[in-house]
Amino acid sequence: MKYCDLRLYQPDWMLHPMQQFIREKNVVQYEEVVTWNVQPTTSLEYELFYVEVTDVDRYVAAIERVDSTRWHRIAQIDDSSLYVFVCQETREEEVLLRRAFARLEVVVVPPIVYDQEAAMEMTLIGDAEDLSTLVDSLPGQIDVTIEKVGEYDRPNARATSALTDRQFEVLRTAIDIGYFAVPRKASLADLATELGCAESTVSVVLRKAEATIVTRVIERERNGP
């Protein structure tokens, strides 16, 4: 069983309005789709997003201007980060993209991350033939970059496999600048500056990452490999 990390850069006409907001406005610093539920029979879908922004009010106002949004609920974490639970109508542009996945034995592993160009970064799992077919079947207007390919070996997964991409990035940066050094060489404020985020946001992400790692290690010791 193989995995494939992809980056999909869509043309402007294919973007969801919130992707356009990411690409055109300097508000969203980080965004990921944590999980989702698509209901083809009703043409509705539900998504949970985690977002880090420079202005929460501008981000929420942008959501409210999206015609395909039926409703949304906001759970604000702090001044610059929030969860967004959205119900929206499926757009034709999404259908065009998802056709590539039809009849293939492939799954998408959450989260799907949007970078600052609104490109989607995702991990897919399946056999080599299906993954290759999927990449070839994606609409030609999408710029596809294969970031990484390899064997997916879940039983031997590292403790870090339970982390989100954002949590891993924060931990890796913290190590690089000496936040975990003894004695400590960098402060939380230094880490926030390095990541370009609010200190409160970095603190929340770092605590969640540390809790995930510690919990995973202790559980594996208790339960065995």
C-alpha cells in the first residue's frame, strides 16, 4: 500500500470563494480541513476547518458572503485562531475535481492543508496503479506537484504520525531554534516570530502537539508495539 503527498494549484476560476480570499487577501496565515462529510444525494457537504488569521472579523465576513454556504458555526480559540463548522452546497468546480477519484480505491488522509497561495496539500493512500491513475485523471487546468511517494506502514508509524501538519511544523521549528534546548535558547515569543504567528496561537498548537506526542508514547508503552 502506497501513499502520495500532492500539491494541487487550481486556476482562479476553479477556486472556492474562501480559497480566493486566501490567495488575494493577506488575512489567512494557515488553514486546514480537519474532516468532512459529503452527501452526494443532497448536494450538501459539511466541513470542519481549523484556521489561523490576522483578522477574525474579516475572515468571518468573507464566509458570510459565500453564496453556497447554508450555515456556519464559529468556535474561536483566541484572537487569531478558530474552528469553523460549515454546511455548504456542492459546487460544480468541486464535482469536476472529485471525478478523478471516482471508481478508484483511494482515500484522502486528513487534514487537507491550504497554503498561502490557496493550493491544496493532501496525502492519498492506495495501491500504486490507482494513485497513478488519479494523478493522470485530475483536470489538466490544475497544476499538480507530487511532493512525496512511499510505502504506508501504519503499524510502524512514528509518534509524530498523530500530529497535524501544523503541529509538526511548530515542533520542528521549536527544535531548530532551540526552544527545547537545555538551557533553553529561544522563548515562546521567539518561536512565534519565527513562525509569523501570534504567541497565543503558537502556545495552543504547541501544547496540543506535546500532549499528542506524550499520550502516544505512554499508550504504546502500556499496550506494547
